[in-house]
Amino acid sequence: MCVFPVLFALSLLYSPIGAEVSDTDLNDLSEQQNAVKINKCCEPNELMIDSRCRLADSINKTTWEPKFKTEDGKDTKMKYFRYVPGVPDCETTQQRAIFSLENSEDELQLLSDGRLRHLIHHLHNSGTVMEDPLLANSFSIHDNIPIPAVEQPASYDHAQGKYCLDKIFMSKTNITALYALVCVPEVKINWSDTDFIMKKILNPLFHAINMILLLLVAIIYFVLPTLRDLAGNIITTINVCLIFAQAADLVRIFTELSNHVSFMIADIVLYISLLGVFFWLNSYGFYIWKTFKSRNVFLRVTDVRKYCYYSSVIWSCVIVMTGMAICAHFLLDTSNNPYRKTRTQFSSSILTDDYEQETIGWLGIAIFFTPVAFTIIFNIFFYVTTVKVIKRINIYGRIHYKLKGCFDLFLQLFLILAIWWLFLLLSWLHFDGLVYAYIVVNLFQGVLIFYVCVLRQSHVTFLLRKSCCYAEPVPTGEWGDEMTHMNGGPYGY
């Protein structure tokens, strides 16, 4: 039984044909092991149809066949290569979609070593193909993530594993193109670049300063007992909402990070906080207007019950508007912007339709910001009518002085927040001058609010000196500053 294997091995050893076949097989095996890896977005028998991977046989389309280039841009052929299906592993950086087709600025070249070269031809005009929703670079409140250029013409090489490449067919315009999903490379810090200094250094710094100042105002109005009346509680709530807005906007500054869910949550927190700020400011103006219009300013419920009533109405409105905006964003906003939508998952056989939205769409933003615009109109009405009432009053009591001080504070807060909101809207136009102006105005927001709510209020500074410098207990009362004035308090407005 052992003779036959030995004889067979000897026949192969001394056979010239057998030796020649064995060498070829060994060479082929070595080349196959060293085959170039190509990251393909879909499976080898699939291609992309719009935003999904579909079997090529089921739609009578051909799959993508890679064409290789040398370093100097010449065509070359590779005998062996193998596909690695799936999205690139970008770790902490974002992904960006690139479409390469005729007369477009972007050109994708697959190099013989498996790298992907992205060439940018600025002289090309792609206006004829921008009608497709997948290709349209629609307006977005966030900056598009740039890919740095390392030479002329502008280009960048993506290493193997940091991209995926595939053929895509856009059914709405019958356009076939080459599609790539690449990892945005880390941009080197240029400390002499004004844009980088303003947006990535000063902007986060100003947000941090703002949050500290707003937190100080909230703590002062919450800790001092005589400031915990209805007006003081409203000011505290406004500052807390502004702190959340500043924190959410701070997250949105670093758009190069890859956690898209946090960007979505940051947008929602920012817009909810803005709604809360202006709704509470509107309630502040309504409270002053209604009290001045009342014939007897003493006929009212306690501040605690009134604050609870205002809270229930305001936060109910905020929740309703937020629900409407989120539903409109996911159900009604059909805009398809590749820079705003980022693919999060590939399955083994299909490219899922699920997208994690980086930002709230314009329909959702409109639902969030329309009530803010109406509150500004209502606040103007409260201001004009309250000024007329104040001019008709001949005799001022202590409560009237208190209300007039609240009215002056309301006007100052209204101007600060309205100007800040206006510059926030203008910063979305993506003009550097407007963005820089918003960064500076954002700093002045916290500084001015701290000034008008603390430093400019003589009764607040008196209470701070008495409680901090002299370590004396501050007067307390159920009605806050109003009761203190009624009892002949030592400070005035």
C-alpha cells in the first residue's frame, strides 16, 4: 500500500511537464497572495443604484471593473486583485462622498498599489450634471469638509482601507458615474491662518467664556433669596437655556469629528434651547406688560404658582414645536444632500437606506425659528404698549419702580438676544466676514448679559457685597425684592 504513493511522487519528480506546471502554480499562488486589495463599496456582484447596492443581474447592469493608473497617470493592467467590500474605517474623522463623471471637477484614479487618487480640476464645469439630487451641493448650515490639496492640480491620495470605490447609476438622470466614499484626512494646523484661528481657537474660547459668565448670572439669581421672585426665576431660566445653547453650538464647531449622532443631538439641543430662551423672554415681557396694565398690582397669585404656570405653558409649546420639527425633518424633508447625509452602515448584500443626518434640514429649522420670529414681534408689541402705559402713570409706588427696573432689564435682554439671533442666522450664509462677526457678537452676548443683569443692577451688587464681603445674611421674603421694598429695604432701583 505504501508503494503506490512513492511511485507517484517519483513520477512527478522526474517528469519535466510536472515540474513546469508546479512552478507556474507556485508563481500564480504567490501573485494571488500579493494581489492588490481594492475597497469596494458593494459586493463583487453588485453596484450602486442611487443610494442602494443592488445585484447587477437583477437590473441588467454590469458591475464595476477597476481600471488602474500608474503614478504618472498612465493606464496599466493588474493580473491579480481582490475586492474588500465595505465602508472605510475612518476612526475619528468624517466620511465624504465623491462622484467622478465626465466634465466634473472630481476625478478618481485607482493606482496600481491600491491607493485612490482624488484629482480636482477647478476649470471643469459640471453644471449640466448637477441636476441630480445626489450630485447637487445644496445649501447647508455647516461648512463642507474640505480635502487639502498637496500639489497642482489639487489632489490627494487615500491609502488602502481609507476609501471604498464602486460604480453608481442615478436613475433620475440616467447618469453613470464612479462613486467613492473616502475618509477626510486630518488637516495640518496652520497657526498663521486667520480662518483657523477665528473658527477653531477663538470661537471655542469665546463659547467657554460665555458659559462661565452665564453660569455666574444663573447662580447669583438662584442663590440670593431676594432675587428668587418671578422675574429672577425667569432670568435664571433664560441663562440656563443659553448655557445649553452655547454648549450645543460648541459641539457643532468641530465638524471634522465623525460622531454624526452627536451633531444631530447638538442641533436639536441648540434649537430647543433657543426656543426656550425666546419663549421665556416673551413671558418676561408679558408679565411686565400685564402687571402694568392691571389696576391693582398687588392682586396676583404667588410667584411660585405663577412660575409653574408659565413653565407648563412654555415647555409644552417647546415640546410641541420640537416634535413637529423632528417629524418634518425625517418625514417631509426630501432634500438629498451628500454633504449633509452620511452613510452609516453597509450590509453584506445591500446598502441600507438608513442615514444618520448630520444636521437638521431647512424644513425643521424653519419650524424651530418661525416661533422665535413671532416672539420678537410680540416683544416689540409689549415694549411699545408698556411704554405708553408708563407715560400715563403719574404716581410711582415701590412696586412700580420694581416693575420699571424689570422693564428696563427686559428691553436690554431683548436687544442683546435679538441681535445675537440675527447674527446667528447671518453666519449660516458662509461668508467669512459674517461668520467672524457672529463669533465676536457671541462673546459680547455673555459679557453684556452679565453686565446688565449683575453689574448694572445696584440692588444685585449690594446683595453681593453684603453676602460676600461682609458675611451678613441677606434679607429674605416670600415676594423677593418687592417685599423688601415694601418693608423699606436699604437699596433702591
